[in-house]
Amino acid sequence: MEIYLDKRAVRQIRLSAEDAVEEGDTETLREDILEAFSEEQVEDVERLLDNGDFFEFLTDMLDEWSGDDVDELFEILETSLGELNIDLKYVLPAADDEEEEAEVDDEDFDADTEEAEEDVDED
């Protein structure tokens, strides 16, 4: 089974995790992770859990997390779901990808132009 999280959900979890790292409080983070999943996804996970409680699953996962690294949190989430034979995937909307690529290209172009100007100034 695969579960897909959209870009907005990933961003919300990431921001909440950063707050949890700063404040040391995981309660809001747990709720934000729960909200990132649809009701159907939560029900699918609960069917696979021994205790059938997604909230407790998240609590155990957060207890395993060191609380220092946001990327580690995503790795633990992926691993924990993987143990239930669920692949966690991240969906990036195509329109947003194109906009981001355009922004990156513009930034790279500007940086290259500035470097070229600096090289000319040095001569």
C-alpha cells in the first residue's frame, strides 16, 4: 500500500517539527502529523496496527525521534510505516514544480551574471 502526502502537508509537518525542535514540545507536532493524513489514510493505517490507534502510533514514533533533526523525523515516519508495508510518498503538484524550477533558474542566472560581472571588474 502507498500513502501520498502533498506538498502542503509535508511543509506543515516540517514547520511543526522545527517548532518542536526549538520548544521541545511534540504535542502540536503529533496533531499536525495526524492532520496531514486523510481520514481514509488514518483508517488504513489503523487496520494494520496491532492496537488500531494511529495517535498512539504517532506517539511511539515521536518517542523514538531524537527531537533534533527534522529529516530524521521523516525517516522514522517512513520506516515506521514501512514496517506496516506502507510506502510513504510525497506528491509535488506539477504547476508548483515548474514555478520552483523557474525561480531556481532565475536565481542561478542572476548568480552567474554577478560572477561574470565580478570577473570583468577584476581584469
